[in-house]
Amino acid sequence: MRALALDLGAKRIGIAISDALGITVRPVETIRRSNLSRDIARLKQLVEDLEPEAIVVGLPLRMDNTIGDAARGALSFADRLRAELALPVFTEDERLTSYEADQMMIERSFSRKERRERSDEYAAMIILRDFLSRTLNQN
């Protein structure tokens, strides 16, 4: 299953996509957030171009597994996507993905500037990898 993942932040949205079989994932881009309508419009363009079968939104739960303001915002964004797009929209726990993304980029010798610019899309890649791994293991 080709899926598109989103790492939502206050200022940016990181985006990653899987291959058609749901085996590999790659970063796509980072959207600079402006307003909800523009953000959704850009996501619609990406959905049209990349043709995913599902969207996965990172859910930033608190470390004690509760839902805070950021998680409520992600759930609201997921609901908006469900209303705007004719695709299933899932959420995936994204705790510690930013840290893991940073470590991955350090291992690949990314400069500090590159890490800052691309951390959201790498976090989206990890969200997608975890979602696909969990989903494939359920079958």
C-alpha cells in the first residue's frame, strides 16, 4: 500500500511517501505552514501527484500516553483531511521520532543546517515506517 505520512508541527509539515508495496519509505518535502486552507491545498496536490492509498498523520501523544494540545491539533487536522480527501486517514504515535530522525541524519553526515531543514520530513519517514511495520505485522 502506498501511503503518505505527515509530521505536523506548528511551523512546518514534514512529508514522506512509501513505495506501492509499502516496503520502502522516502522523504518528499517540508511544507512551511501558512494557513489551513493553503496547507490542505498543497497536500491535495501531493495526493494527486503521488497517488497514495492512505494518509498517516503523526500523533504526538505525551510520554504518559495522554492527549495534549498538540495531539488534539493533529486529530483535528486528520478529521479535516478525512473531510477534504477521498482517502482513509490514520494516526500513528510519533513520540521520539524527531530525536530518531536527528540521529539518522547525523549518521548520514548531514550538516546542522540540513538537519534543521529536513528533520520534519525524516520524522514523517519514521512515522510511516512504524505505521507500515505495525500494519503489515497485523496481517
